[in-house]
Amino acid sequence: MSTHEKELGKTDKNTHRGRDISLHLPEPFRIRVIEPVKRTTRAYREEILLKAGLNTFLLDSEDVYLDCLTDSGTGAVTQDMQAAMLRGDEAYSGSRSFHRLKDTVYDIFGYMHTIPTHQGRGAEQLYVPTLIDKREKERGLKREKMAALSNFFFDTTQAHTQLNMCIAQNAPCEDAFNVDVYAPFKGNFDLGKLEHAIKTAGANNVPYIVSTITCNSAGGQPVSMANLKAVYEIAQSHEIPVIMDCARFAENAYFIQQREPGYEAWSIPEITKEMFKYADIFSMSAKKDAMVPIGGLLAFKDNTFSDVYQTCRTLCVVQEGFPTYGGLEGGAMERLAVGLVDGMRQEWLEYRIAQVDYLVDGLRELGIVCQQAGGHAAFVDAGRLLPHIPPEQFPGQALSCELYRCAGIRAPEIGSLLLGRDPKTAKQMLAPAEMLRLTLPRATYTRSHMDYIIQAFQAVKENASEIRGLTFTYEAPVLRHFTAQFEEV
């Protein structure tokens, strides 16, 4: 029984044949459309994994039994979202669908100016170079000396920052990666580290601060309202813009509601609007909490950064499309406008977080060490499970391969492979934790699928000492984890 169910059982019981039974939280939806999946043999999986260069990213989806690679655009959509697509106005400029999306963004987040993009990295390729260029030109600075700061950068945000010759520096809280310690907001910034980083670089050399909610690289861990506010106050005192990287904004709002004193009676929309007061710009991969298969947003709170907004609109024309459709068709903007609202449903978030909780509890009962349950995924401590594999041989990736061989489950590494090399020295950077992310697409897998994953890890654990580390046979210069190929050491 998961931690969530234990709490639920204290207050929500039914009588069955004269005795009380605790209720687990079932799926708050009905399944109307199904996608068949095929079963494969271990021998078959071993063969195609070798052909994919021991990189599960390079597998065909038809060869994957349970796909826990990502929750980005891989989940189900609601019936209202699907119906909304039929309203799409496909006008090249100024469509009704754009205005509906823009109005929805203003209603939910309170942000005046919206640019739709094809996904989150489409938004990043607009604001990242613009803010760095702005600092370089207005203050006569060299971008090579600049340092952008975050609680922990997502991989594409880090890559865009580094491609623009700026250092990407993280300031996570002390317990962010300590799997043996419980803390309600492990995604928080360490405010002392943040202040020190600003002082060391010089405030003029910090083009932006990114608040990532929830913090994916720390294990889907939330950021408290108090921390978001404190970071914003620090940034304002140094005239540094704050970007909210908010792919999982609704999950973060739910954790604030459940864990932060003073917000127990607040609704998810109320908490969301309050969170976004503590940023100037937000960048969103809408393929997560907004539930769409494709889509992203770049939005500006007011006219404070009107010059940045105008430059981003110009770049959008070059790189995405006309600013009132960006990288999206009209129907996709309609679906996104509905998904932003549907993704904030209380019962939906309660179920989703409980599903992650159930999976983490089940793995821990086997002795599989995990980061505490956060949003969207269970993060297995691969370094703890495979202590004989050093970080330079990527224990998370080795575990990913073994899990696929054993059970046909695809899951990504979150560790030193993802972190990459130091852009100046080309030396491998070592992640604070070597993890495997078991990502749960929204409304896609049931409780029996969670039990299957748990059973698979029982088999993996029994063979853990035989799993071998990996070395590159091909390594891309940036975002290498997507396309790299390996061989066993």
C-alpha cells in the first residue's frame, strides 16, 4: 500500500461484509480508446538493443512493451481537448484559436503576451539568445564570462545556454539529491548558493535565473512558494530577469497545496496564479502538464521586457512561424487552451501523484532505493543498485538496458550521461546522483502496469552484479544522450 493510500485509508473507508476496508485511489477516467502493444522475447530484445547501440532512445516504439521514456507528449488527451481541435482557425495571422489561447494564458497565469511554439525548446531558442545578447550589447559584456543560474537546468535549457557561450550553473538545495532524506521541497534553490553565485559572477554577468518547476533533474521534486518568492526578490534586487521553466506547473501547485503551510485551502488555479507572480517570463513545454502531444509557450508577464518580447517575436518568424501560430496549427492551439485547464483538475493530480507514490513504495519494498516520490516519475538510484559501475561508465544507462532486456520496459538515464561534458575542458561532469527515471505518461498506464514494473525490478536486482558499464562508440557534441551509441566495458 502506498503512502498516499495509507493516508487516504485513515479517513475514507467503506464497510464490506461487516469489516472496514481501505480504498485505493482508482483512475478518475474511463478508457474509451486502446492501443495494442506486442510482447517480445528476451532474445529478440537483446538483438535489437545491440542494433540500437545500447541506447533505448533509438528503439522503435513497437518493440517497447511499457514505455516509461518520457511523459512529454506521450499521454492521453481528454475528450474536450480532442473536440476542441475541430474549432481550429487555420488563418496564417491573428486566428481566433491564437486569441483563445492567449486569453487562456492570461486567465490562468496573468501574463499579457504569449508566443506559441512547437514545444519547450522552441521557446528556449527564442529567449535564451535574446537575453544573453541583451546583456552583451547593453552592458558591454562578454558572454563567455556570463553565468545563467537555476535550481537545476533541464537538459535542453542547459544546452541552449551553453550553445550561446554562457555557463549554466545550478544552485540546488542541500538535500536535493540525498535519497536517504525526506524534505517536502527538494526542488528548492539554495538561496545562499544563489547569492554566492551572483556575487562571484557579478550581477551584470547573470543574464537570467531559471526557476524549474517541478525540478526534473532532482527527481521531479517541487519548489515551495516561499522559495520562488525569495528567488524573485533576490533577482529583482540585482535587476536579473527570472524565467519560470514550468512544464509541470500543475504538479508543483499540487505539492504546494499538500505540503506548504498556509495553502491547504487554496485551489490549484489560485496557487498557480500566485506562483507565476514570481517570474518575469515563462517558458513551457506544454507536452507535460498541459497534456498535449505537441506544443509550447513563451509568455511575458507585462511590458517590463517589451524589447525582449519584440525580439523573440521576430526570431519566432524565422525559426517557428508567424507569432500568432508559432509552431502550431489552429487546432493544436485550441487543444492546448483546453489542456491547460484540464491539467489542473484536483482529482486528476491527486491520482497522478498517488500513482508515482505507489510505484516508489513498491520498489522500496524490494530494497530498490529511490528518490522520494515527486511528480511524473519514479527515480531509481542506479548508482546504489550498481555500485560496481563508476559514474564514467553510466550506471543509469546500463540499468536502462538491463530493464529493457528483462521486461521490455524503456526508461532513460538521469545522471552523468545526461549532464554531459564541461564545455570548456571537455571532461565528463559527474552528476550529483546516477538515476534511472521511470516516467509515467498521463492516463496511459494502470495499477497493474505499476505492479509489472515492480516485478521486473525484482528480476533485475537478482542479476545486478552481472550488469556491465558502458563506453561510447558514438557521442554527439550536444544532448548526446538522445543519439549516443555504446558498447559494454
